[in-house]
Amino acid sequence: MLYAIISEDVADSLERRLAARPDHLARLEALRDDGRLILAGPHPAIDADNPGEAGFSGSLVVAEFQSLDAAQAWADADPYVIAGVYAQVVVKPFKKVLP
């Protein structure tokens, strides 16, 4: 089943994000390589593709996992969680309708 992992950043998270980004991306690339990643990306803190120093306000990952518990465990082990980038992470089932 698909799950949405919706994360909200702490204030001033950009430095922490940049430091943990290589490990964070490696985990996403592993999901992609397994054919389980639907989409992933950050929420810019301002209305711009490249927010610069404004940074990001959170992230969204939609991926396939065997269960809600498995998706939650994956989310809990995210390098951004470990680095203190995220203030909150919500994991919930997701049903893709379109496209």
C-alpha cells in the first residue's frame, strides 16, 4: 500500500538539512531503485523553486510499504529526523487516484 510521509521542519532548519541531505537522498534513491517511490520533495518556505536562504518548511514522500508500521519505522529512521530537521512527521495511508 502507499503511504504519505508529511514532515514539518523546525525553524531555521536549512543548515541541518544541508548536512544530512546526502544520507536522506540515499534512502530515497534506494526506495526509487526498488520501484517503491512515487514522489518525494521539499516544501520551499517561500513561493519559489529555489528558496535560497529562506530554506524549506517540510517535506513530502509518497512510497509503497508493506504496512503502516513499516512506513512509520522508515520515517523514524530518516537522517532528517536524526539531525533534528523535522519538528513533526505524520505517516498515513495514501490512495492514488490520478493520474
